[in-house]
Amino acid sequence: MSFLSVAIGGFFGSILRFYISVKANKHLIGTWIANITGSILLAIAVYYQQDGLLTEWMWALFGVGFCGAYTTFSTFGNETLQLIFDKKYWTAAGYIAGSLAVSLLAVYLVLI
């Protein structure tokens, strides 16, 4: 059951991630939006899981499957490297710092 839940969640997460990428014309902002909102969604899922309101299959579906496919660390890494290769060091540093800071702040605000 867990594998099926992860697969179904991953299916929908990856479709939504692709949709955001297309709407953002494959710019950095699409990845940034997916990673920030994915962090918030995962924080909400963790909150409900810790309270016992999310069953194991729901956690597998939403937390692992959907959020895992929706957020895009590999794309984030690739885009950062492209900025570095293009000698856009300040943009790369801002992208890294902004992604990390806003994600952590958003998760913190959801969990407090």
C-alpha cells in the first residue's frame, strides 16, 4: 500500500511541478515557488502526522509522494550551477540564500 500511495502522490506532485515550470517559462521563479510552497505543504503534513491526524498511507501519499515529487532539489542544483557557469555569482548566491531562508522561515511559521 505504501508504494502505491507514494506513486499516486508522486504522479500528482510531478504534474503540478511541471505545470508551474511551464507557467513560469522555465525560469528560476518556478523552481523557487515549487520549493517554497512544497516546504510549507510538507511542514503542514509533518504537523498533522505528529498529531496523529495523518495515517501512514496518507503520509506516504502526501508527505513522501506528492511533496517529494513536487519539490525539486535536482532542478534547484542544476539552475544554481547554470548561474555559476554563466558567472552570475551574486544571483546564484541570492538564489541559494533566498531559497533556504524563505523555506526555513515558512516551515518555522507553520510549525510554531
